[in-house]
Amino acid sequence: MAGLGDVVRGTVQIAEAMGVTLKALATKPVTVEYPDEPIAVFPRYRGRHMLRRYDNGLERCIGCALCEAACPTGAIYVDAAENDPENPVSPGERYAKTYEVNFMRCVFCGDCEEACPVEAVVLTQAFPLPEQERRSMIFVKEQLLEPPDANIAIRPAH
Amino acid sequence: MPDLITITIDDVEYKVPNGMLLTDAAKLINIDIPVFCSHPKLDPLGACRMCLVEQDVRGRWMIVTACTIRVAEGMKFRYASPAATQAREDTLEFLLINHPLDCPICDKGGECPLQDQTLKHGPGVSQFQEIKNHKAKRYPISDLIMLDQERCIICWRCIRYLEEWEDKPQLGLFHRGDRSVIDFFPGQPVDAKTSGNIIELCPVGALTNRVSRFRYRPWDTKNIDSICVHCSQGCNVRLDGRIHQLRRVVARENMAVNDEWICDKGRFIHAFADAPERLTTPLIRDHKGGELREAGWEEALALVAQRLAFTADVQGPAAVGALGSAKLSNEAAYLLQKLMRGLVGSNNVDHRGGAAVLADPRGLSAIRDVEQADLIVLAGVDPAEEQPVLATFIRRAVRRRGAKLLILHPRQIEDTRYPGAYLPYKPGQEAALFEGLSRGLLQEARVKERAARLAGFADLVDGLGNAAVDAAGAEAVRLMLSAQRPMILYGPALVSGRAAAANRASLMNFALLAGCVERTFYLAPEANSVGARDMGLLPASLPGHAAIGDAPGRERLERLWGVKLPTQPGLGYDEMLEAAAAGRLRALYLVGSDPASQGPAGQAALQKVDFLVVQELFLTESAKLADVVLPAVSWAETDGTFTNLERRVQRAAQAIANPHSQAAPDWLIFTEMAKLWPAVAGEAKAEGKKSKRKSSGAARQWGYGSAAEVLDEITRAAPMYDKLSWDALGDEGTQWPLADAAGSPLSAVASRRLTPPERRSVAPGRDEYPYALVAGQVLFDYGTLMRQTEVTERVAAPVAVSINPADAAREKLAAGQPVSISSAVGQVVLPVRLDETVQPGTLWIPYSLPGAPAETLLGSVSAGSGARVRIAPGALSSSEKVG
């Protein structure tokens, strides 16, 4: 049979618990309403690849395939071709005719970025990569050159 | 074995062969002295200074180049000393000062000696902070090779290759000091036929392959050892494939065959293997006049098997014929003739250049033998266009060993520039030319004395008469008699056509009189010309050169194949086309053969055939007329063996496979077709009822699971291929021995008997057709394998008729003007090209030009290489226009 002491103890415990609840009511929630709101990632987060361009619009990538050689999972495929001197795609003689990244294989290690001699391929902070089909997990050059707005925010560095 | 002497390197004594270059000697004792300009196949130069070592010269240590020093007893060197190491590091630092370091876009990156040695021997840093020199990048030195002058380290390898092997000094070093550049001479880009080898020799990425440029990285290609199938030399190559495409062809060393060189056709002409125009599925035409439709293999093969078997049953086996090709592998050629003989029961099987050519099946003794000769007679053959790598060996014999060339050719070919003699002739005069030479030889007493012992001598002397020998002939005779090791090489042009037998007899008489008949060799033209003959792809000869009429040879094959073989010789290439045109040949099976591209006569013949099957890579002119088209694969996409002009059986392994294509290897097509043959299928069914497990005898005959299994059967069918197997052939192939040929039909080829000359009625050059047409092979023609390539238009032979400028002036023709040329059988229109190497009174048109003008004028392949023609300005009728 419960004594008066139990009642008092129970009341105190409930009050303590309610205190936590009431305090939480007053704070801002941590839930991010993704995709309506951007998700904040750390500045050095490694996500989806991007192929950069120079300011004059030429592609940085020269199709050297060093990223392909450096890739530990064989996720990158590059096929190069010779630039038309009249209408070049990239500076110099060589450009990437085909550039594909297979995101089913990629482990986002960033070795490709390290290997690139012209800082053409970089890993962005974009992490959302859901696709409906396996086939569309292979991103081609056009997709990598102009990545869509990923709706992310960069967390301030500590 | 040369004497061993003692040298000292870094205070350690080594025994090395006397007189060897220090770099090579060091390699034997595992000291890897870095080099750039030095190359085992080129003369030492000492241009790059990469190999610096210290040498003790009379007590003082001097810096010397290891690549130019020949070792001798007691020499002392220092390789690892601080001074020597410093000298090499400094050299590399200097080499890199003006090197652009654009390795990521350079094709050599990954297989570059400069990269490797910079890592291994370089200082690791550069003190150079100024601006690098800029020179021409992307600078074409020919239609096939791109030069980047900035990358060049002036090692002279390209210059030396062109001088030492090609004997065409087409590249030179211009300017001095840090402005030095490799360049061609103004207006004369490099056009040597083996120029591509300088790409591989280049120790940096200065010279790159314009066909493969940027299409490969050395680390991500799948590399397969194979051979080249463009000519009969069978040069060893490596095929570099990527994503099922043939990206690059490079040479592979085989000292017996090609040293380490290949010609530009072998290196650059390979786009046909990946061409989008390739056939990928069987095609069937349901009724004459209808369209070809895509079909499955089952349907197509069953239809072919039924129709061929039906025609053989109803019209007789002689109404079915097959034309193969000397480009087919041994396995394909063997199975094609086995299918025709064993299942159809017909000996109507041949290939272009097969029965019509009186070829010597033994070919050349050995390719490198040409380098030992002191007189090389080229009779109706132009190695520079037909076997360019053999031509470099011949030039080597001329340049290094002082060999002379005696050239008999209707055209003043390139190698007539060498010491020796050139005897021009017009097609049809070959026999007379050799008879003249024989007469000249017989004027020499010792020749007469020796020849008097030969059978048929009196008749020969009688037939030759005693007409005078002209000055050029006398010079040729003098060369022949003064030579210690003469060698006669003749080509198919001399021993085909109507006068083939007379030409060969007169050539052999000449060789016998000169005492050089054992050193008289036939140069087969195509990749497997020798192999196709060994495999019995001929109307009158079975595998292993057993004649059809030779009962023991035939019975041996009957036991092996488990069938009865036909005993009557079949029809040859031209006879089959004639029989088709006359309606006697009702069904024709073309494998890699395209008679319709040889002018209107071939087309007409194919149109008359009831049932035409074409097995091809492309929808050729003949395939367009076919009832069934079977897609085959190229040599790069299946295993096969080829036998080259020196009887060397070599492997060509599968390098690539197109996953989007249903095309199949020839051997597999024949095997599957045989299984669907009504007799075979019926037998299998009957036996299957008796016992489920046991297959029929005939079906077992055709149970090949791979090309290697076909080769296993070939070793039993052709005695000279005995003991060969896919594995035993190895990377360098095996020559089948001539010793085994003793007593076989092969030994009959070299009879030591003089043949009296034929009495020819000398046909006067009728005014109606005043010119002699000369047709022949050029390296870059427009054949099936060339047509599909983007570089073709840049390097291919001009589509024109070449005429001597004197004749052009007399006929009032200007260069580029279209003219109409007609012979008794055809007429074509071509632009005029003036060419002093063409003899007056002749016209030169290469084979395999678009529209086949030479073939059209000749009428048939067995007409040989000559015809009488006339020439007139202007296009006569637009309908016959060519090109």
C-alpha cells in the first residue's frame, strides 16, 4: 500500500519531468524541414562531384583520366578527344568527351579531387542523390558541369 | 659467343662480352644506366648526355657517355660516384628546363622514359625560375604523326630511324642551342611507309599518333598480343583495346619477322574493327528483288544449310561453290573447305589470288635472309608498297652490307634509286625479258658449262636463239654473275594471268642458269596467302597440299572427316564467276570475298546465282546482292592463326568484343551451320533415338568448341602443321619445316629442269589500244578494310590514272583533266596524274581504287596485271563514271 511518502515522491518526479517538457517548449526545435528548408553541412563535407569551368566559360577538365586512375572503386569513366582549335571545349589540345561518375560505386573519398592537375573535379557539399533507377545513378558530364541548386547551407566553421 | 673481358664498375670487376656498348654490358650485370638517345636498334650517338659515367682515362676520372663506349679489357668506370650521379641529375634538370610538363594531356604519360627517369634519377627540384621557351605544339609532320616541339629533348631517334632503317632522311634538326627543333624539310612532310615507328621510338611525347591521339591512356587499355593482317609479313603487334574498341596498335618485337617495326598501314589502319557500318545481325532477303531484313542466327543458318544442301542434291554438288579469302585465318579457311568438300561434296572452293596464281607454297626461306644477300632481284614485286617492313630489311642490306638491287618492274619503283640495275618491262613481256637475261648468262662460258648438265639444256639453247642482249640486260647479267649470295624474290603479278606458266618457266630457267634456284622465293601477297593454300582453300588441292587426284592423301582426310570426298577438281575463282554467269553455278557462298566490287562482270555473275550467301564484316557490293548475309567478326575479335610469307604460323588472339553485335567468328558460323545441315541433323536424330547420349559421327566431326580445337584438327589434316597447338605457337609463332615437305607435292615445285621457251606469236601493239595498262598494289588503297577510316582520304593513293609526262604531252593531256580509258572489256573515267616513274607507253592504275577502275579494265583477276588500253580526253558517258 502506498504511503504518503510515495505520493509526494511521485508528484516531485512528475513535476521534474514536466519541467523538462516545459523547458523544451520554450526552445527552438532542431528538426530541419528538408527539402523546404536547406540542410546545413560542414564546410569540408564531401558530396556530389562538380566539374568546374574557367571564368571565360571553358571547361577546366582536360580529360587526362588521372581521376579515373586514382579512383579506388572504379566509379569514374573518362574518354578524351582532341579540341577543335577553332572552337575549343577546354584550354589546350585535349578535353573530356565523356565524363561519367557512377554514384552507386563512389565512396566520396576525394582522391579524384587530389589527383586532378587542373582543379577541375571537386566534391561539392551536395549530398542528396536519390534517383529512381540504377541507370540514372551514373551522372554524365552535362549533369556534373552544371549541378542544380542542392538546397544546402554551409555550417559556420567552429 | 664473343670473348669475355673484365671491366670494373664502381670498384667491382665484371666479365662482359668484348666490344659491347657500356650501356648494354651494364644491363647484363643489372646496372641500369639511364638513356634517351641510345636505342638497341639504332647506331650509338651520344646526343642526350643522360648516360654519363666516370671513366679512368690514364689515371684521371673523366665524364663520358656510356652509350658510345665499347668496353675493352681493363676499363674502369664509376656509375654511382657523386660526380657521375651529379652529372646525370644535372642533365635531367637541364632537359626539364624547357620541357612543358604537360604530362596530363600527353599521350606518352604513363609510359614515358622521361617521366620514369626523372623519378628514378632526377634531382627532384628545379632551380629554373625563368619563363620556358615556347615552340610549336600540335605541329603535324605528316598526315599520321603530330609533333610537339616543346616536348622534344633532341635525342635524334626519329631522325636516325628514318635514315638508318627507312633510308629516307625526312626529318632534320634545325637551329641551335635551346632553340633546336626537329622539323621536316619545307614542303616535304614525312611520307616514309614505316614512319609510325618513330612514335614508339620517341622517349617523350613529342611524336604522337594522330589516329589514336587522346584515345587511350597506357594504364587503362587491355593489351593483347596479336599479329597484323594487312600483308603477308605477319608483323607482330599488340592490340590495345578499351571499352570493346581497338584504340591503338603498337609493334611487338619478333626478331625473325619484323624486328620491332611495323608499317603505317598496320599501325594506323584499324578503325574498320570498330566502324559503325559493321554488320551486327544476319540479314535475309525473302524473295529476289525484295529488301534485306534482319533475322536471327537460327533462321539464317538453317536457311543457308538447307538451300546449299538442296542445291547440291537437285543440281549436283558442282552447282555449289564457295569463294574464301586469303585474309581468313587458317581455322576459317580450313572449315570453309571442309564444309564444301565434306558436306556439299564439291571441290568448287577458291580465293582471290588462289588457283589463278602459280604460287610457290613454300614462300620465303626466312624473312631476315634478305639481309644476308649481296644481290636482291625484285621481279615484278614492289616491297615498299606490298611489304614495307621487308623493304626496310632490304634497304638495310643495301646500306649496311653493300647489297645491290636488280629490279624488274613495269614501274620505276622507289627502290630503283639504289645501286644495281633497273629493267623496265610492259605486262606481257616478262618471259621475253627473262629469256633475254638467260641468253646473256649463256654467253658466259662457266654458266654454259654448268648448265649443260641440266636436263632440257639443248632445247633451251635452241629456243632462246641468239639475239643480242641490250646494255641494261648485260649489266643485269654482270651483277648476277658477280654476286656471291644472290636472292631472287618474285611476286604474284609475275605468275598470274594467261602467261603465268611461261613467265614462271622463264624465271626458273634464268634462276637455274644463274645457279640461284634454291634462293628464288615467292612473296605471297596477303596475310594468309600461304595459310589458305596449306588449308586447301583451292579447287585442286586438299589440306596439306595433297592433290585432289592423290588417292592416299584423299583417303587420309576421308578417314579423318568420316566422309567420302569428291575426286574431280573444282572450279577456280574466275571459272566459278564464269559458271555463275552462264547459269551452271546455282549457289555461291562468299566468305570475305567481294567479286561485285571488281567491276560490272562480277556483279552480273552474282546476279545470276539462285542463292547467294555472303559472310562479311560490311555490307559490301556483293553483300548488297546476297540472299543471306552473315555478319562475321574481324581478326581482332576472335582467335585465329595466320601463316605468313615465310611459313610462320602465328597466333592472333581475341582482343576486343562488341557486346552490341551478334556478329560471330567464321569458325563458329561454319560449325553451327554444319550442325544444321540436313544430313547431319537427320543422322543426329536417328542416332538420338537409338541412344540418347551418343552423338552421330558427322555431328561429332563438327563439335569444335574453340578456334584452338579447329587448329588441333588442322594439325592432323595438314602434315606440315603436325605438332602445332595454340599454346605451343607462343608469342613468336613457328615456321613449318620444309624438310617434311620432301616427297610431298611441295618438293615438285623446285624441279631442276630447264623448260624450253614457248613459241609466242608476237602481237604487235595495235593502234586501237596503244597503251599497256599496269595495275598493282599500293599500301594505302581503298579496299574493304581501308574504306572505313578517316585517315584514308589523307594518305590513300590518288584516285587517278598515272601517265608519263611525255605521253601526256603527246596526247595533249593536262594534270587533273578527266580522261576516258577503255580496254576490250571495260571503260572508266579518271583524272590524269603525271608521273615520271610510269614508263612511256604504259598507264598505271592501282588495284582497289573506288569503283575498281583497274579491275574493270582488266575484266577478271586471272587476266594478270596487264591489258591493252586506249586513252581519250573527257568523260565519254556519265553512266560509267568512276569515283
